[in-house]
Amino acid sequence: MTLNEAIEKLNELEKASYALGHAQSILYTDGDTVAPKNSWKGRGKAMAYLSELTYKQLVKPETGETLETILQHKDETDEVTFRRAEILKESYDELHMLPMEEYVAYQELVNESMTVWKDAKDGSDWNLFAPYLEKLITARRRFASLKAPDKPAYDVLLDLHEKDATMAELDPFFRALREDLSPVIKEVAAREKPVPAFLKGPWPVEKQRIFSQKVMALEGIDPLCCTLGETEHPFTSGTNKWDVRITTHYHEDDVLSSLYSVIHEGGHALYEMDVRDDMQFTCLADGVTMGVHESQSRFYENLIGRSRAFCTPLLKVMKEVFPEQMKGVTEDELYSAINLSKPSLIRTEADELTYSLHVMIRYELEKAMIGGDLKVADIPGEWNRLYKEVLGVDVPDDKHGCLQDSHWSFGGMGYFPSYALGSAYGVQMLQEMEKDIDVWTTVAKGDLSPVTAWLTEKVHQYGHLKKPCDLLPAAMGGPLDATVYTGYLKKKFTELYKL
Amino acid sequence: MTLNEAIEKLNELEKASYALGHAQSILYTDGDTVAPKNSWKGRGKAMAYLSELTYKQLVKPETGETLETILQHKDETDEVTFRRAEILKESYDELHMLPMEEYVAYQELVNESMTVWKDAKDGSDWNLFAPYLEKLITARRRFASLKAPDKPAYDVLLDLHEKDATMAELDPFFRALREDLSPVIKEVAAREKPVPAFLKGPWPVEKQRIFSQKVMALEGIDPLCCTLGETEHPFTSGTNKWDVRITTHYHEDDVLSSLYSVIHEGGHALYEMDVRDDMQFTCLADGVTMGVHESQSRFYENLIGRSRAFCTPLLKVMKEVFPEQMKGVTEDELYSAINLSKPSLIRTEADELTYSLHVMIRYELEKAMIGGDLKVADIPGEWNRLYKEVLGVDVPDDKHGCLQDSHWSFGGMGYFPSYALGSAYGVQMLQEMEKDIDVWTTVAKGDLSPVTAWLTEKVHQYGHLKKPCDLLPAAMGGPLDATVYTGYLKKKFTELYKL
């Protein structure tokens, strides 16, 4: 096969892969937003067939040859094409090692598990979900053993979400978070502030929908390329830079929950929307790792969205949409209200200070679950024990405990650490950004475009082109350092709580 | 190939066809409801590839043999399987005669034309849409010439939407409608009633959304299997009986527009939701023709939804949702208000009496357009001339004229007559239904289930199983008779307007 033939075949592969991925992504988003509940059966059939096609399009003898041909001609191949071949080779190897029936059966298991998890969560019924989780764990272990038989299974799963992440690296990372943050969390809890009266709302859903649109505009999200849906568990799903979907969830008695979901998912969306045009419709048009993706979402959510400077434009918008609820509220009061810290039950609702310890608990549980040291039946008890030990809270039921997150239902073991890593990456990026631009003046003006331009230059534009080991140190000004992250949190909450 | 082998291959074909059709349907619905505007590019790529796959899955040498094998063993094959082979053979023949590139290019043309049509309609800019319509006409003519070179092209297109319909049958049908109805329309117009004050609203969109849900419940639509979206041009799209989508469009100053869109699309939805379980996920799980589909939608919309009896439950629901707007309004006032008749510009907003003449105008234009007697550039003039001649109204611009409907933009020439045929079928079905059940007592009680049960028994359950030539006379108590339809309209409007 000549190089030109191989490149042509690569383009054909990408065309099929884009189309099937596009369809699967839209079916998933539709299924979770506006589809009727009973649609799962037909969607399952369609998804299973599309998975089968995805497998068949990629796993055929000529694919290996095609990709090898390109990889052997690095000097004659442009950077984008070479990297596409590299990434597709990884996907090919991952699919290739599984028989198709097993691959399709796994997709069906995930589809079914997600539906069952929702019912289990609604009814706080661990026993309903447990047999599915059992199967998912078996499937993930089997995947890991095929992919890298010599590595611990959980390291293989971590690597899927955060390239090269290992327990050897994460153990000290999470230990540092816990050791550094626990004393502050305790001190803050001792000085608990009352929830200010204005936060109680009520916040009519219809007004919150209008508010969301204004928040997206403030964040700089182009509505021609990104729309907002409503789901139980907010997420972002993009097929290309001109078609990104984010979702949120409204509560009449809580405006902050949806506000920070919108900003968080909006951060993911901006990343996808800023990837270079020449990588669109290829496997590079995506975030490079989950950790880097979360670094962007949590950058906008916390470093910007919960900053003192952001309170200026935020209060203005809130007063426009909620004049009665926000009557008389000052920027300082808003800043304090959006940064109330208190150990709590739900990760996605957790404050910035306690958040990463929610992640740490999941990391410990996943290590044990995948490593074989924790039975599925024992997860609720262990979850509750860790929440008491680490955060000092009593878990009343599994809905507010080990059934709260969707991740395990889609086989996403190894995903959670990305949230904490991303938070840490983001703080290091902010330090670098502050050297280049006057972040807080522009944020206070309600103009986030210089912030997004900086992130686009350092991170977004590259999509999956640069490897994380090249991308991250350049954007962060050095290697990962947990103390930069904990230092930022300690400073912020020491000031906020006058410790 | 043995019969058993053929049946197995048929099942494989249906599996692929269902999955690809499911994906295309959801992508279309998503694209028209919640997708960001700029998503068209990626969707176009995905749709083109899925079309290519649809073609490739069906058009291969073994398909012909598979279907022929089954068709040659009628006695040994069950009714459902045999009919599936028959219907797939028609699709196979239609696809087979076109080279794949031409088929895919046509799908792309349709995708692009629909986007352009929307912009053209928004800007009332015929010249923007004209070159696309030109290409669509050429493509439809070419399709017709390949499918049945000896038949007039428009007859071939009519047959696609209403099996066996021909100009020879439709010319006298539409002539009868025009001759019978024109005098009544004139008399009614002479006794024009003022629009009652309460109709002016305003009708807040948020309240209308709640109203829609209640109307769907009144119509007997299971929300677990059917959800409502919002689009410029309302439509119904179903992939199986457990997953049907309908859409509507809200206007602050007009509550009836959305109300009757919801009831109309709800009628389509009920048809799809009542097809027998054993035909789901096969090519039989659909309405048998467009005309029969429209007979159901217009049955609920007009024969039920605009009946005197329906005003009892309808008024109740309206007073619940719109207590201020509906204060003091009586059932008789509501009945009069929902049946105001006046020649107007927009087909989808037309009253029951004048509606079919809107269709007749389109029928005449399409005959000339496809027959080669009307140039694309001359359509706006001819449209406006016919509206003046037939309905006596002046068309102010193409947005309210020849750009109002989406049908041509998706190549649906030959579709419009189905609306008038469906209306006529429905009235004949109602006559039969009245012999079996006490229609108006149950409708007045707000219980439409006996109506739907009757339609399910006679029409819905069969999906595409029975041929229209068998299904319709049984449900209608005889052949199509335009005078039954016009007789119904004349009686209703003579009473309403005390002619």
C-alpha cells in the first residue's frame, strides 16, 4: 500500500467513523433529553447495530495495514494526518482485541445499565443496579486484561480517561489533597455561615431557562453552534465545533445548581468549539483527555465563575432576570453565597473546597472494586463509611450516596480522578494566564473573550493533536503540583471565612 | 436459497434498515427541533453516509434473490412476512434502479434544500430557493422516468404518496370539491363573523406548553411513548410504536394554531402507536399511505377536534389553563370560534371548509410543474393568480404564498393531494363509526378511547399490512365518494352560518 493510498483509506475510515459517531452521539443526547421514556427499546436496537457497524468499519485487515503504512512514513506525513493515524491505531487496537459480539454486547449492556441506573437512583434501590454493575466490572476487567495483561486493571482504566495516569501517581496526589485540605475544611465547617435568605428563591424554572441563555452569552458561547437541553445529570456532547449540546437540570429552590452546571458544561463546550477547523470531522476534533476536558469546564465553573470579579457581571444578569429575588443583594454578598462551603452529600453540588474529596472517595472505591477487594454488595456500606470518615456526613440513602453518579452505569470506572486532576491543572493554567493577561479586570467587565483566547491558544485549538505530556506542561508552566491547587483553595477560603 | 434462509436474510435486512432509518429519523427530528443552527454541516455529512449505507445494505445481488424466494412461496409464508417481502421489494426496485452516487446526491440535495428553503421563507426570497427546486424537479422527473417510463411523471409521484392515485382519478375529485364547495365558501364569506374578543389572547407560550400536554392527554396519547417538540412547520416522526415525536409551533396571539397542530400531529402519532406489536421494527410499522395517514390526523383535528361535542371537554381544559382569557366563554361560543371560516393565505391555518381548495391549488401547480408546463420562475405568479381566482385572496409575498410549505424542499411533490383525500376518507370512516358507537356522547365526556379503539380495529393495527385497496373500502363502507365529504362540510357550515 502506498502512502497516498493509505491516506485515502484513512479519510474513508474517518468518514465512516464520523458519521456513525455523530449518529450515536445525537441518539444518546436525544435519548437523555427529549425522547419519550419508552423509546429505549428502539434506540437500543439502533445503537447496537451502529456499534456493530463502527466495529466492522474499523476492524478489518486493511485497517491495520493502512495505519501502519502512515505510521511508518512520519517524515513524509503532515502532523495532523500522522496524529490521526496514531489515535485511530489506538482505537483499532482496542476494538481489534475484542470479538465483535463481545463489543456489541458491551454496548448493549451499557445502554441497558444506564436505564436501570436511573430507575435505581429514583427508587434508591441498590439491589436493582447491583447485578448490572457486577457485569460492568467484569467487562471492564476483561477489557483491561486484554489491553495490558501485565498492568493492574485499574491503571488501564485510568489511562483511558487520563493518558498515563496510574495509581502510583494518583495515590500521593489524593493523599496531598486530603492532608492539605482536611484541616481547612474542618475550620470552615466550624465557622459555618447561614444560607442567605435571598438564595431560597423561589426560582421559577421558566426564568431559569432565560437566565441560562444569558449566562451562556456571558460565557461567550455561540448559540448558533451550541444549544442547551435538560437532563437529570448534566453533560456535554459534541460532534463537531458547529454542533455541541450541553444540558442542565433546574430546581425551583436552587438557582446555583443549574447556574454552575451551565457554566461547567459551557467550559467543555468552548473547548470543543475552539478546536482548529482542519481537524474537524476527524478523531482529533475532541478534547485530548478527560482530565484536560475537566480542567476547562472547572476553569470556567470555579476559577472564573466563582471568582470575586465574576460577581460583577453575574449580579447584573441576575438582577435583570430575577429583580425581586436579588433585590438589595450586593456583589460581596453574592460572592459569599456562591462560595458557601460545607461538607455535603452530592458531588456535583459540592463547593469548590470540598469537591476533590468527593472524588477521592470514588477513587478509593474504584481501586478496591476493580482490584477485587470490594464486593458490589459492600459498596453502599463502604461509601457511607468513607463519607463519614472523610467529610463527616451521614448518607441517608443510596440515592444520595453510591447511586448519585451515572459514571459506573456507562462503564466509566477510572473517569472520576479526571475531575480532581482537571481542577488542579486549571489552577496551574490560571497562574500562567495571569502572567499574560489582566484576567480579573476583563472578567469584572463581563468580557471573557481574552480568557477564552488564552485557553484556545494554549489548549483548545489543539484538540487531540498534541499529546497531554507536551500540552500540559506548556499550558501549566510545569508539571502537575498538587500544592498549587491546594494553595489556591486554602488562600481563597481563608480569606472568605476569615480563618 | 431456501425459504428459511431467505427469511433469515429478510430479518437481517430489516434489522439494518430499522437501525439506519431510526438514526436518520432522530437526526432529522433533532435537526428541526433542538439542534443548533450551524449543525447542518455535520448532520449533512452523517446523513449522506447513512443514506449510502441504507442503499448498500439493501441494494446487493442477494437482496433480489432473498425477496423473490419469499414472494415465490406465498402459501408457505405467513401474512406478515410475505407482506414485508412485498414492501421491501418495492423499496429495493426503487433504489436498485438508481446508481448509488445519484441516490446519495439526492439525499444531500434534499438536506441542503430544506435548509435553504427555511432561509428563503424567512426572507420571502423565491430566487434563493428556485435553483434548488429546479434541481429537485429534475431529480423527481428522472426518478419517475426510471420507475415507470410509460407513465406520466406526476402519476408516478402521486403513487408514492397515495398508492394507485392518478391524475385521472384526482382531476374529477378536485373538480367536485371546487364545484360543491365554492358556492358555500362564498355564502359563508358574505356572512363573515367577527373574531370574538377572547380569541385575541394573549396566550403566553409557557401556558400553551402546559395546554399542549393536557390536549395530548385528552386525545389519549401516552406521554411515555410520544413527546412534543417545537418547530417552524409541525410534523410527526415515528420510529416504532414506543417512540413517536410530534411537534408544534406557538404564537402568542393565536392559541388555535398550536392547538390544532397538536391534535393533528397527535392523530398521526396515534396511528403509529397503535400498529400491532408483531410488525414493530419492520417495514410494516408505519401508515399504509400518506392519504390514510392524513385521514387519521385530520379525523382527530377536524371531525373530532372541531366538533360541537368536543367543545365540552376542550372548554374545560382551556378554562383550567387560561382562566382569564376564557372567562365567561360558553361552549357554543367556542364552537363558533374554532369554526370561523374565511378564505385565507396559509394552508395549515385554513379552516375546515376552505382547506381542500388550498390543496387543489397545489395539485394544479404540481401537475404543471412536473409536467413541464410551468417554469420555476413562474410559480409565484401562478400561485398568486390561483389564490385570487379560487379563494379570492391577494397574496402579499412569497412567504405567505408559494414558500409557505416545506414539502417541495424535501422533494415531496405528489404529497399534497393526500391531505384532501385523507379528509374525504375520514368523513366516510366517521359515517361508518357512527353506526357502531355513540361517537358524540363519548367525545362530549372527554373520552376518545372508543373512537381510537374503532380506528385501531379498522385502520391503525394493520400498519402497512393490508393494501389500501382492501383496507379503505372496509373502513369507509365503500369506495371514495367526494360528495360524502362535501356533503358533510355543506351541512356543518350551513348550520354554523345559518345559510
